[in-house]
Amino acid sequence: VVQKYKVKENQFNKCKIGVMLYPSNAYTMKNIEIENNHINVDMTINSDTWDKAGSLMAGVTVEPNYHGTIQDLSIKSNVIEWTYKETILGSLELIAGIGLSNGLSGGFNLQNCDISGNTIKNFPSMGISLGSAAVGTYVTKNIKIHDNILVDNGIHNNNTNGKNPIDMVYIDYYFTHIYLAPNNMDNVD
């Protein structure tokens, strides 16, 4: 069990992924604090590879093939911004400011998670994404999403293939004990 994990007061510029939780499937991660970071996810660099379907881009995310347990996760007071280009090709399903979903590879257990006080700007798809493709297999409970500011997410999405979610907060599949409010969401497409 990984008992304590802190990512605090960092500046991440021109990145594809700011913070990725990447434990071995054999381990449970506990007491994770991702707080007071400034993360700039930049699509304008290496755009030839970033346009491909299935390209994962996020401010904070979990490794897509992880199937273990994450407990007591705090994602607070971060500024997560997207630098975009005019045309976005391919699927945007794996792009989120905070992406705690595992849609392509199954899922993971997520328990006692607090996502609060974050500012998420200009993401072409989801501001905050939670979910699992393995319905009924993994447990997601005691999730609080509150006091976040989500601005212009989805507004720069020029892809019209009908497969791209444009949501400020996207919650998929089975959850228990979710608290979602209040959040400030501006300029929804």
C-alpha cells in the first residue's frame, strides 16, 4: 500500500498530462493530495500525434490500465488550463481537466475523493470526468465535487462527429454517495 502521496505547489507548463497516478495494480494508493498546482495542458505542441483518437490529455488523471484501489484522494485548489488550436481531430473522450475515469480499460475502485476549489479553463471536452467501463465490478463511493470554477470547457470543440462529450462535469456508471454542488460553470456550449 502506498500510504502518502503529495503533489503540491508545482508549475507544469506545456504538458500533455500534468499529474498521472500510476501505481501497480497490486497496490492500493491512500492519502493522496494534489493541491495548489498550476497545470497548462498544451495541445499546440506535437499536434501531429495529439490529434489521434484515444490520445489521453488531462491536468490530473489515473493511468488507463490501472485496476486497483485509490482511497482518500484530495484534488484541491489547482488551476488547470488548456492551450488549444483551432481544429481538434479525433476523439475527445480521454480529454479532461480532471479525468478519473477508466472508460477504455475497465475501471478501478475510487473511495473518499474530494475535488474542490479547482479552476478548470478551456478544455475542449470534459472539465471533470468520473466513470468506469466495467459496470458493477468496481466501487466508487463517497465522492465530493464542490466549489470548483469551470470556464469555457467545450467551447473550442470544433469536432462534429457526435462522439465527443462536452460536459462541465461528466459522471458515468454506478456510484454511491456523490455530493455535487455548488460549482460555478460558465459558458457551457
